[in-house]
Amino acid sequence: MQMKNNYLLVQEIEQQERTTASGIIMSTEKYNRKVKIINPGDNKDLKEGDVVLKNMGKGTMVRLDNVEHELIHITDLIAILT
């Protein structure tokens, strides 16, 4: 797949959750999500396998080979973690 216009194909990394005594499940990542780069497109600063932090609620979900991925724009990234 060839990415265009500074879009990236990413896959969400499982986020840690905790359960309260009353059974409410709470995510430890309230506003941002860690994702792994699957296809960095033409971006020279990122490579496949990098872990980045992206804005919550940004992107478009796609299913490729029965695996959920997300298409996000490079401007939705907050930080490169690895």
C-alpha cells in the first residue's frame, strides 16, 4: 500500500486498563494513544515499527487482512517514543 499526502498507517498498541473496586474499567491513557507505525509512507523521520503518541479521536479505521489499522495524518502525532 502506498501512503499519500503525509498519511501514516498505524496500529494501536494495547493500552493498560485498571478496574475499580466497583467494576468500572478505566483506561490509563485518557487523551492520547500509543500506536505502532505500520507504513510511514514517504516520511523520513519515521520508520516501520516506531512507537508514537497520537491525538485521541483522530484518524480513520480500516481493516486489512482482518486486522484493524488506522490512517492518521502526520500532524496528528504528538511524539516519537522509540
